Amino acid sequence: MKRSHWESDCSIRVENLTFSYAGEKPIWREISFSLNPGERLGLLGPTGTGKSTLMETLIGLKTPNSGKIWIQGTLVEPSSLRQIRRQIGFGFQDPNDQLFMPTIFEDVMFGPCNYGVSNEQASEIAHQLLAQFGLAKLAHRSVHELSGGQKRLATLAAILALNPTILILDEPTNGLDPWWRRNLAEILVNLPIEVLLIASHDLQWVSRVTERSLILGDGKIQVDRPTKELLQDRDTLEKCGLPDNWA
């Protein structure tokens, strides 16, 4: 398919997307938005508004009822999924869903090796990332021996080992104490990636790592505004089901 100018310029482009589970009313209807290179976006909304579903739809894990998605100018469809997923790092809510090798060192090596990188190069990548995230001494431990925060960082290292241009994270602060939340925020704001998309209910934390936020609700995008500006608008947050003390 020939790319139009605006499709190619956007890192992510969503047009008139609708999704529903079989026999149920749509979670969202004909939503549209785009992310340009350099943007860091928070995806907000009460439970049940389809944040996780939307993220999974972006990488083809779920199929919308209608509408189109472009990633780096490429239409998301069955024939393009391998190419698209190579560009995106995706973090699920539960890091246990992504760490499955005997050690976290092997987890970080797995992705590059799966894409044809030599064992020597993959090992070097794993050593560098685990050292960057303060996990070098834990490299040969299993995921079951790590704290919640350590699991999050190990998952992020495994994702970044593939050198994605787009990073999508679903509720990355779930189960983290304040120290780990701060540590993760500092890492994310300094990552050399093109686009960051984070779904979260941790409003204060999101304001530290994103510049713009969308609020999903009642089947549509209710708000699209700068994150810090939105956080100061208590009336809008309350109206969208996100009171300022919501956690």
C-alpha cells in the first residue's frame, strides 16, 4: 500500500478505530489520534475503558472491528505484523508474562538471538543493559528471586535489547514502591527512543514521564491535553472519573 505523507510522518496513526468483544457493545468507537516522533504520551482512564485493549490492538494482538492503524507509515495487517513488532517494545502489566528463561541474562539475550544476532553480540547487549539497570549482580538469577521493581527493570532490559523505536508499557508501576517508581521514571525519561506510550492510573507518576495525555471514557477519547496542564484541572479529572486522589 502506498503511504501518504501524513502516514509516513507519524510514528503511530490511529484512524476511526472501533473494538468490541463478541456479543458486547463497543469498548470504544471510531477513535482517532496520532503520535509524532519525539512524543511521550500517557493513556489514562478508569478501569474498563479499554486502555490495555487499545495497546494490544496497536501491535496486532487484537483485531479491531473497523478502522486502521499505521506504525511508522506501515499499515497494521497480518502480512506486516512481523515487521511492525520488530519496531515496537511492548511491556505487559505483569512482568512474569515476559520473563520465562532460566535466568534474566538469558531473557535479555533471547530477543536478539531470535532475530539472528550472534550469541556473542547478544551476550554483550545483555551485559550492557543489565549493568545500565543495576541488575548485573542478579544476571544469573531466575525471575522468582527478584523483587517487583527488579522484575520491571529486567523486563525493560529484555525489551530494549531489540533496540525498538517505539516503547509501549501497560501499567508499569503496578506493585512498585516509591523508590522503584522514581527509579523507573528516571530511566524512562532518558531512554533514546522515538515514541513512548504508557497506560497508567498513576497520575502523578505519568506526569513525570509524559508530556501529553489522552483520557478514554464512554467509548471515545474524552481529553487530549498536555499532561501537567491536565493534572491541574481537577474538574476535568473528576468528570472523567479520575479524581486527583485517584490511585
